[in-house]
Amino acid sequence: MIAPAPPARRSAFRAAPGTIALGVAVCVLVSATPLRANTDDAELIYECGLAMEFAAKKGLQLPVPASRAMNHFADVTRNDPSLRKEADRQIRTVWDEFRKSDGRPALERYILSVAQDCSDLYIELAEREAAEVEGQLNSLGTLSAAALRSYATRTGDLGEVANYLIYNYPYGKDLFKPNEDGDLLGQLIVEAGASGLRRWSDEAIYAIANKHYWQYNPPATRLIDAEYRRRMRMMRQTQSEAQRWAQRAADDRAAQARQANAPYVGSLGGGSSTRPKPGSGVVVCTTYKGTGGGRVCKED
């Protein structure tokens, strides 16, 4: 490992050989905002950007691009060209002195270590931001659309978000009220596409196809309808049989939702379908109202 750049301005970082001092850098990268950051903070962030650009040119594939640091620098400095020019001058002066005193190979190792540390810190920042967003609730007390979007983006598991939403809206949304959750669901269906929808649970596809979840999203409607009909063919179900199955599943989800502390169908992270398999012995009871109605129980 190589000691950090020697100038007195950076002497506070000597406690962490070969890297930006992690304690200081974490505070800068995680907390810096245009209102709190100062010029020294901006220089640290700019050094991250330059180091990550250098690493990319050397073929080091970091999980975070240099543009993340440069955009952060622009936010901190409010795109002030004079601050960018000064930060660039300061960092290149430091690197030039390092090269003269320790040699170019040592300088390159130092820059690559800075790039790796900065990438790791930005990943930590992203995880913290995701945790904050993914804990947000809406007025109904369920995870907000922003929280669900963050989860979907972070994990790529769009089907689990669908499972969560159909559990909380077993009979769809109010036809006369806008609903961010429903709009998000429509967006996720379009993003998943026909091939992605094949990995979604039966509960999600059947519920969405038979109930109203969004105001207006023709592409999502077409995709869901096509997948719904494909599954009916695979299961050799008629339209009426499929609708009855969807209604029984919705009734079951609604009953579960009324129970205290009941886990929702398709808990985020689980990914498994809750549809009972034939011969499983699971019995579903449904109450039908009106003439000829009554309670019918049968193995699903």
C-alpha cells in the first residue's frame, strides 16, 4: 500500500495509508450537500471523479462510473466553473508532486486505490439512500410507490412488487381515484415485457387481468391480457373458470389482510407462488351471493 499524497493540505489523511481516509471520506460522500459542503469537500469529490476516470482508462471495471462522482461534484459546487477549475488544479498539483517524489508506478497505484475506495463509498451511499426510500409508507400505511420502485430497481424483482400490490389491493383500485401504486404496476409490466411476465406468479397475472389497477396504460393491458390467455391455455381453463379462480384467490388475500400481522402473499424477497398444487389437500371456500348462492368448498 502507498501513503497518500504528501502535501500538508492532505496530512489529515495519513492515518489511512494508500487510500483517502475512510472516516473523513464517508462523511463527505454520504453527507455532502450544496449547503454544507466546502471547497475541500469538493476537491475530495473531484479527486474521486478523476481517479475513477483514470481507473476506467486503465481497464479497471468499477461498479460505479466516474460520472457519479462528477455529478456529485456539480451538485456540491452548484456547477461553479471556477470551483471546478480550482479543484482540478489542486488535485493535479498533488498528483504531480506525488509522481515526482515517489515515481509514476506508485502514483498510479495510489490513484487506483482511491478509485476503488470511492466506488465502494458510493455503493454504501446508494444502499443507505435505498434503505431510507424503501421504508417510506403512503397514506394507507403500505409501502409507497417510491419505495416499491426503489426495491424493483435495486433487486430487479418486478414480480415481487406485483405480488405485494395485489395483496394490498386484492380487488384492484378505485375506478374513480388516481393511484400511484397502480400506475407503478402498469409501468413495471411494460418494463418486464412478455418474457419477464412469464416469471410472475399466477396470483399476480390472474388478479391484474381480472381487476382494474391503473387509469390508462394500453401497452400494460395488452401484455397482461396476452400472458393471462397463455396461462389459461396452459392450465386448460375457460374464461369463467379462470375468473372464478382469480376471485377465490382475491377473497383469500382479502381475508389474510384482515388478520393481524398476517404476512402478505409473495413477501418481498420470497418470490414463490402461493397457488396450491393439485392434490395438495388445500381447500378454498367461497361464498356466492344471490339466487343459487351459498358457500362452496373445494380443493384448489
